[in-house]
Amino acid sequence: MGTARRAHASAAPAVGGKLYVFHGKDDASERLISTAEVYDPASDSWAQVTGLTSARSDFVAAAL
């Protein structure tokens, strides 16, 4: 993962098999993070997701 974070939410949809990690707090500065990252186990790589509008922490995510 490109950004160390805590108090984030994550979800792994059944389709595509990727792991999504949303928002959270910067582990060192406590700053809220307004980005998400997706892990692709097939390529063993992380990518940043863009288009999120606000920073959040301490919440829940679910894959539908």
C-alpha cells in the first residue's frame, strides 16, 4: 500500500477479487486521508483510486 493508514474501511468484492481500502487516518500525523487504494493479487500491486470527495475515518464498507 502506498499510504500507511488506520481507522480505514476495506472491502473485497466477489467479482474481480481485488481488495479496496478507503480513507482513514495517516498513521503518523493523524491527518484524515481522502484517497483509496486497490490491491490486485493477480499482479501483486497497489493502485490509487481517484474521485473521492471528502476524507473520512472510523466507518464501514461493504461489497455488494
